[in-house]
Amino acid sequence: MSRSIFVIVPTFNEERVILATLDSLLEYDYTIVVVDDGSKDHTWDILADYPVIALRHQVNLGQGAAIQTGVTFALNQGAKIIVHFDADGQHRAEDILSLVDPIENREADVVLGSRFLRKADAHAVPLLKRVILRGAVLVNGLLTGLWLTDAHNGMRAFSAAAARQIKLRENGYAHATEIIAEIGRLKLRCVEQPTHVTYSSYAILKGQSPWNSINILIDLLLRKVFP
């Protein structure tokens, strides 16, 4: 069953950490699909010598587009479960097991990671980001009708049937809210599972500004008003 679990890793200019991220995943018997979204560093060269499936965008299209490329490939290869996993070292490979379990047991179609189901995970989130994410949860709920404990967590798992129904149109980071909206629109069975996010100095420097959650939501609101 493990080889039918495809882990999609969208990556952009992650030459410093991509090997550590992939090594953690290679401890498990998953099919790993890395989508290099037009990196300008040596990420693509590194992938050439690694036992993963590597796909490449010639130009940078955005994380949403990279995920969609990986998902489309995985479905065409017969994936049973598809997992989204960030490349920057923030996620833990061992958390994948708890995400796929409800799908394997036919208890859910989609499982979303949450930093706020366990106190230890919540306390690991920097205070400013914690406050902004709480606000984003509220706005996400109002926009999508799906009330969750976390917003924009990059770790998610989907049954093949669910993944096939969700078509991402948001190429950038706004895909995170688009996914939630699609889950609600399609009435997919969705649960949350605790995941730990590691905020290393590299991840904080490389990652989104905490305020980018607000920018994403403003962009989505404008799209609703001016489709």
C-alpha cells in the first residue's frame, strides 16, 4: 500500500535543505514526486541523482501550480492516496502516517494537518504568526463555510477520488484557501490531524511573511467581488 501513497513535494530554490527533507521521506516506502518550480539554484541538479521522481517547470509558476502538476502526475500513475509536503524542512515525515490513516480506514476523503490540536505544536508557532493564523481561520471559515483549527498548513492528504475532483486554479499561495473552499463545495468528508511544524531560522527566512496570510485572503476576496 505504501508505494501507492504519493508524496508531492513542491520546491523552489531549496538546494540547502531539499536533501534533508527527501532523506526523511525516503525512510518510508512512499512514492516521492518532487516538482521543481523553475528553481534558479542547484535544486534540479541535486534531484537528478536522487531516488525520487523529479518533474520540472521551466519557469516559476507558483506553489499551487507545482502541486497541481504533481497531483495530476500521481493520479495518472495510479496513486491511491496523495499527500502534500513542503520542501523547506518544516514538516515531519512521521506525521504522514496519521494523515493517511483515516483515508485508509475509509473515515475521511481529505485529512488536513493542524498546528493547533496539541498544545506543544501550537506553542512552537511564533506568537505573531499564531495570532495571524487565528484570524485567517476565521476569515477562511466565513469564505468557505469550513471551520478548521488551522489555516494554510501545507501538509494534507487526499484519497485519489477526492484529489481527482479538486482542480487548482490559484497558482500561488492562495491555493491553500482554494482547497478548503473546494472541500466544502464538493462536500468531501474532511478531518484534521495534529502535525508539528518546525520553525528553523532557515524556514522563517525563506518562508512567507506572517502577513502574507492577509494578502492571500484579500486576493481571494477581490476575486469573489471581481471574478
